[in-house]
Amino acid sequence: MLCLTCHRVRPALNRKDYTAERAWLIVRRGLCACRATHRPVDAGGDAGRQVRSPK
């Protein structure tokens, strides 16, 4: 639950992650701002698809 870089609470990945313990840790330690290292992987969407630029 804690970021290994800044030692703050990482962003939640789903609704089940929102608990009283998580809220308490966010108040005590803060929320992680290391976005580049903890982005969730896209489970579908545009992964592997070429995107055309508008003409």
C-alpha cells in the first residue's frame, strides 16, 4: 500500500482499496505523487492499436 520511493500511500487501483486503514494512512503519511512509476496497466482500450492523427 505504501510507495517504495516516497513512503506515502499509493493511489487506489479499485473500489475495494478504499478502507478506513487507507484513509488513516493518507492522513498520517500523505498521498503518493510518484505518478510515472505507479500507473496502472491499461487492461484494454487502445493498447497495441495505432492511433491516426486528425487531418
